[in-house]
Amino acid sequence: MADTKTHGFVLSGKKRAGADDFDGDDYFVAKKSLLPPLAPSWEDPAAALANARHEFGEHGGVNMSIEASATFTVMEPETMRRMFSGELGPDRDFFIYSRHFNPTVLNLGRQMAALEGTEAAYCTSSGMSAISSVLLQLCSSGGHVVASQKLYGGTHALLTHFLRRACNITTSFVDITDHAAVKNAMVEGKTNVLYFEAISNPTLTVADIPALSRMAHDKGVNVVVDNTFAPMVLSPARLGADVVVHSISKFISGGADIIAGAVCGPASLVNSMMDLHQGTLMLLGPTMNAKVAFELSERIPHLGLRMKEHCRRALEYATRMKKLGLKVIYPGLEDHPQHELVKSMANKDYGFGGILSVDLGTEEKANRLMNHLQNSTQFGFMAVSLGYYETLMSCSGSSTSSELSAEEQELAGISPGLVRMSVGYIGTLEQRWSQFEKALSRMQDSSLFK
Ligand SMILES: Cc1ncc(COP(=O)(O)O)c(C=O)c1O
């Protein structure tokens, strides 16, 4: 056997043996089953991550070794044929080439699968590549997607323009909170995917994942959920979704230094995406580098702690901003339209997400406030993206949602003065709040307050 189990952990043993070593191996999986499903046990993301297989380093290091090889040797020529036929795969430590499976990337995939409670996961070079690869795997030319009208600008553009032009895949956009509209838009036998964000970018609308999943499944439609805004907080697959996609570039990375993504879902889906003839990950090649996968694997163990602090501060700032009379949107506030819903779906003790949005009314006011916040009081940085330890803020209409037309922005509820804030956790909460208040007072604009 390739692995030696010790104290409940797995020491990744060394082997490059021939096929004969595996006679009678109880790990044997049927031909073409590259990744076996993970055990279904799952309580919450922290427990699942702690239960995930811990990979030790080659010399007994507490951290795994990085498998930096692009290609892998075999001891016998026959093994190569068996690997290419799908008979021998990564589940038994047989690797072909790192655009296919790589052990270090696979380890990060195991962590992502544990985090989201799915059978399998595999990591990609960006969030967009994860999203586009899943959609292309689940939809053929002429396919149909029903999608929320409140989506990250890049995903909206992918669905509106790119997939229609390049693949004749069309999308009907709907208000995801209008369940009758969602139901009507899905056509049994035609619609392949229902796509939405668990908490939408940047308007923070929360999707009713159980109800939407039930509706989609009744019509034979796959549910794909982007959980970039709420790792640890929400677990869409446990609530009924089929596939969860992530931009790992955000909270999961936490360092604003890496672009990465993941597809978490059934082992059969991940395996199909790796198929040598039909797999989007294999054939379009949005591969994650093993060194990047190692970096990210080291950050996932403290994702839960980071999320709790992002969420704690976001709730505190949102509450205080509301008290001041600012127009603030945050799912943790009782006046948020889906506050009760998010409470019913959220994992215990993580809060309601690390992002809040403030509507300043006009782009001019939004820009003036951000300018004070960054350049006068050092509250945060004007930058897109999210999940960093510093607070990041951007005016969505003119930045990350600028792919949407004015009409689409209006439909999505994005006001021209909407500032999205990804709340950081460095410095003390009071120190940062006083920086916010100082910037606000420099605005000298009473019209900001209700
Ligand atoms: C919700 C959401 N999904 C997907 C993406 C795309 O991810 P990436 O930039 O890693 O490609 C982003 C942002 O960039 C996002 O905010």
C-alpha cells in the first residue's frame, strides 16, 4: 500500500512501485474512478477540517512536502498504459502529469472538500477558471443557465457575453429571492444549471439555498453556488447545492497575494472534469501550481479564526454605522431582508460574513469618503478584492460591477454610491472605528445620515 497510517493520520509513504504491488489492495477502485468519494461524516467546517487527512513531509516534517514535479516516473512501462486508461489513479498514488492531478494540489483539494462537506474538490488557477470550467462541464453547446441577476461582474459578463458567443450557452437572469420567477425560468430538460452566489457581490443578498436547491432538483437542474463571500459561515453543499465554487484569492487565501479557485462537488463531477477526452480542467488547463497549493494549505487551518474576526468586526461596524444613520447593508443586521434566513442557514459561531456595504448615494460622495478613509485617517485601502487582513474598499458600480450596464446595475440593486467594504482585522477595533469616524466627520455632509 502507498500510505502508512499512524495515530489516525496518514504518512504519505514513498512508492513508485509497479502495478503488481497492488494485488489484493482494498483501496482498489473501479476503472475511471480517479478520486474516491470522501467519507460522508461532517459536523461543521472546523471539525471536518480537523478530521481531514494530515499530510506529513517526506522526512517526517509536520508540514507536507511540495511535489514540485510536472511529470512522474513509473517503474514498468505497462503502468503508464494503466494510468492513461484510468485504471490507476491518484487515489492509489499514481500520478501522470501535473496539469492532470498533482499530489500537493490534491491535498489542498481534500481540505477544500472537507471545508465544504463535498465528496471531492480540485483547485484551479483562479476563481473565474473554476466557475467557467464547471459551467462548461455541465452545459453543452446550446445549453441553458438560470442565474441570479446579482453576481460578481466577471461572472455576469461570462454568462451574458462570453458563453453565449463562444458556446451558444444562454442565461436567463432572475431575482433569486423571487422563487416563483426562478421556478418559471428553469425549463425541465433544457436548463442545465441554476447559478447564484450564497451572499451576493456587492449587494449582500442571501440566497435561500435549501429552497432553491429543492426547486432546481425537481426540474433535474444542477445547483452551482459561489461561496466566495462566506467560507466557514455557510456550507451550500450541506444545504442542498450540488457544486460549490470559490475564488480562493479572497478570504481563504487571506493574503491578497495569490489568485486561485476551487470546484467542490461530487467525485464523479471532479473526475469528469479531469477526463482525458472531455474534461474542462484537463483540456482547458487552468492548473494550480503545486507551490501555490502548498502556501494555501498552510493558511486553511486558521481560516476559521480569521473569519470569526472578520465577521465580528463587520457586525460591530455595521451596527455602529447604522446607529449613526448611515445606509448600511449587512446580513447580520436585523433589518436585512434575509437576516432570519441567514441565521437559519449559518454554521454556528462564525457570524454573518466579513463584508458590509454602505450606500453613500452618489459616486462622488463614495469617492470622497474612500479618499478620506485611506489618505487622511488610514482606515483601509482603496482596492478591489476582499478577505485581506486590512480593510479593502471599492465603489462597486464603477469597479467590480462595471461589467453590468446601468440597467443591469439597477436591477441588481447596485446604487452608484455603493461602497463595498471587506473588513480587516489588524489594529484594534476601537482604533479602526475612530479612524472611520474621523473620516466621516471630514466629509462634513449631513445628507449622508438618515
Ligand atoms: C464572488 C466572486 N466570485 C468569483 C470571483 C473571481 O475570482 P478570481 O478573481 O479568483 O478569478 C470574484 C472576484 O474576483 C468574486 O468576487
